[in-house]
Amino acid sequence: MARYNKIRLGDCLIQKGLLTEEQLQEALVKQKEDNSKLGETVVALGFVNEADVIDVLVEQLNIEYVDVRRIKIDESAVRLLKEDFLRKNAILPIGYDPLLPNVLRVAMADPMDIITIDDISIITNLQVDPVLSTKAQINMMLDKLFGATQAMKAAEQYKREREKDKEKAAINMDENSADSELENSPIVQLVRSILEQGVRRRASDIHIEALEFQVRVRYRIDGSLVSIMTYDIDLLAAIVARIKIIGGMDISEKRKPQDGRIAMTVDRRDYDVRVSILPTINGEKVVMRLTSKENLTRDKKNLGFTEEELTKFDRILKNPHGIVLVTGPTGSGKSTTLYTALSELNQEDVNIITVEDPVEANMEGLNQVHVNEKAGLTFAAALRSILRQDPDIIMIGEIRDGETADIAVRAAITGHLVISTLHTNGTASTVTRLVDMGLEPYLVGDSLVGVIAQRLVKRLCPDCKKPRFMTEEEKKLLGIEGEASFKKMFGTQDIYEVYEKLGVTSIDQIQVYEPNGCESCGNTGYHGRIGTYEIMPVTNDLRIKIAAGSRADEIKRIAVEEGMHPLAESATRLFVEGTTSFKEALRITYESE
């Protein structure tokens, strides 16, 4: 069992050069305000990453670290303690010591909490062997183990209360009394549970759907919808009423679509929830999109760019004026790329103004404008006003019509850097789309400085992916034709550089991987997503072709000759590198054609 001396985490982080004295003092003040652990505080402030804090604690405490998401939990050990006690103390029994059956192994966010360790021993009548884990990981597993039970308890309790006094049901009250009643209702717990579990399971969207006899809750995880829970249809009205209240919508209006917004904090992270409610034949359907500032403003090195693509991306952003477009379908990560670019450009000496519908994340230093169609504040109207605000950089959430496109192009030509998104399949088709919107080809050629087309592919779970060799059929479908295609795919003229990167000595030795499924990835075979990109800097040759009104296939041919890697090729490279599966690479190949 672990044996350790009392240590001061802040001093250790300073000794390791991970924290300065000034940062420690700031963190200690914040820790006192929030009544939190120092480790959580320095991570939340962005001073130190979580992995470094874990490494320091493991070394100083001489204790084992366990990622509880990646192991098989012994549920009989978990049931020894009540859920409230586990959540309050951020602990999770994970099993018994294989050699000492009277020793209970317990994952703890704070393994130095001697009082909690003593309490566990008294309750279970077992010795405790503490191991280190993180609060977020423990909460996620508690949601997985107890979430369904907790939600069903809340649902059952609500049904009992409703049967006792139907006149006081939330759906029959005005907004003020509904708010008061629901604050003390199990429905509050149920909706909170649905949202918190969605965050901890990495969901991008939560769907609450009205079926004929049931309410179905599904999470979109890594791009795929996963069914989580079903409730009695009687609960639908109360769930929707609660979401309308916290989302600032009209609970009495059930015939029209409504949009709202919820701000929430889960595990010390702030989340912005965009809510859409749509009437269906069985009742109102709710879709909630979850976004966090941290996820939208990542370091661009973590987005999936290769070194060559990073160089191109940086070069495009260094243009003092012109239009930079990020394209792709809904859910392809355009907003993340856009905000990453903005955080890179966000300096004291530039005036950045954004026009968005809606504003996806509040960023310090930016002037963000929320489009309001009802009030007449359209993208085009907002842009006209913005041009009188002395901007250096303008970000437009989306170019939706010819009027917006025209103003954006003229702003770029008159000395502004304009960054925006467009829904097209690839880089070359973006040019023809702008022309189709009514812009003159010579204006598009003059103003455009770069286009980035992107998609998201699922990452294979590193813990369970299975190796195998590529089949001839797969090579044919993905367009892999000998050494030449490999050299082109990896942006090199030397095939031995490719072999060295992949750890092989010939094409026949290259291993690819397929999904399998384990505890860590929820038996899906995938964990997370990564971007695949097609980056087209607009060179002089391309500018001439665009101004002459060339077709998309001609523009793409020249861009590829100048070194652009098409989306299909980028996705195939991720497959060959073992990052994603054949199925995902093939999907991108067909989507981008």
C-alpha cells in the first residue's frame, strides 16, 4: 500500500519549473475563493497541465496513478459505499487487492485525505489502499455507474409527486410559479443529470426526443448518436418546461420552434449550451449543443495539422488583408479552426470584431456582435456598421448570401483581413460558390488569400485498436498506387523517410488498424476525433485562373500541382499512420468528391 509524507504541491511545482512564485500566489487566492484543491486550480487557470500535476503527485507521494476510465471496475466494491458519499469526496472503489482480499483499492482525487480514508475503513470494515485519479475521471465513472439509476429515481419521484397533486404540475403553471416549483422538483435533478452526463461523456449534442410512448435521450459522441435512456412520455412536458425556463424561452409557447441558451459549469469548466426546440407530432423535441471555450480555443498543433499544413496555415494568417475561408459541412470543426485562428491573431495592437449567429464563445479582447434578424441586425447590416468601427480583422460567422459576400470581399480589398466560413465540399468549389453568389471572378481572385476545407474523422482507441495489413481492394478504393502515392501523401521525395516515420522497411510491412472496443472507449473502438484538412493558399497562378473564371476542377488541378493535399489523401494518410480506420478514410474519400 502507498506510504507518503505530507507535501506541498505548490512548492513541488515550483521546484520542477512548472509554476512561478507569482502564479502560485494567484492560484492560492483563487483556491481560497473557490474552496477547491490547488491542483485543480492551477490546471483551471492554465498555469500547468493536468498530466504534469499527476506526474508530480505520483513522484512525491510514491503512489500509483489509475485512469479509472480505462479499467474494469468491480461494481461489488463500488456498492459498498453510497453514491452521495462517493460524489462528495470524489472517490471510487475500483476493486480488491488480488493478494489481500481484505484490502479495498480506492481511486481518490485527494489521496492525502486521511479523514475520508478512515471513514471508508469504518464503513466497509476493510483496509484502504488509495490510488490517485482525477476528479473529472471519477465523476465520469460515477455517472456511468449511477447516472441511469439517479435519473430514473428522479423520474419516478416526479411521477409520484405529479399523481399526488396534478393541479400543481409544472406544465400547467405560469412561468414564475413553474420556476419556483421546479427549483425544488426532481425534474431539476433530472435535467441537470442529463446535461452533466453529456459533458462527461464528451457529447457534442444532446437529443431529447418525443416518441409515441417514450421520451428518448441520445448523445452525439464522436459524431455518432448513442441512445442513453428512455423515460415515460408523461415526463416530456416537465423536462421541456424546465429546459425552456433555464434557456430563457417562453414555456407557454408549444406550437412554434424556439431557440435559447444555457450557461453551466461542470467540473470547474464553463459550458455554453445552445438549445433548439422543435414541435413534432408526438411533442416537442429538444436538441442542445454543448461547447466550451477551452475546446474552441485549442493550440493549433492539437487540431491534426501536419507540419507542412501548419506552415501553410501560418502563412495564410500572416496576410495583412484579404479573405480567409474555412469550409466544410455542419459539425466538421469549422468554428474550432476559426476561433483558433482568432486567438492566434488576438494582440493588443489590432482591433478584431466578430459577427456571429450565435456568439459561440466569449473571448477576451474581441468585440463580438450577435446577429439579431428580428431587430434587423443581419450579417450584412452588422458588417456595414463594423466597417465604420476602424477594424483590422473581421470575423464573419458564416457567409450566407450574396450581399454578405459582396461586403466581405470589398472589406478585404480595402485593407482588412476577413475570416469566415462557407458550406462547400472542398477548397476549389468555394471559389465557384462565391461566383455563383453573384461576385465577379476578378474580385474573388483579388480578395481571396487562402481556403481551408476540413472534415473530422474518428480516432481509433489507442487501448484496443487491432493491427492488420491492408488489402488490395482497400488500396484500390483509397487510390494507393505504389511508392509514388506514399511519397506524395507524406509530402516527401524520399520513400525511406516515409518508411522511417511508419517504422517499416517496405510497403508490404505497413500495418493499419481497425476498431475493436474496450472499457476505455465504451466498446465503440473509437475515442475522440481529429481534423483532416485541404489547405489552398491562393498563389499568383491561382489568382489569374480564378479571375479568368476557371472551373473548380481546373483550380483544384493547379492547387494539387502546387503541393495541396486533397481531403481524401489527408484522410488516407491518417489511416496509414494508424490514427483512424479504413471506414472513416473511405467516408472522407466519398464525401469530398
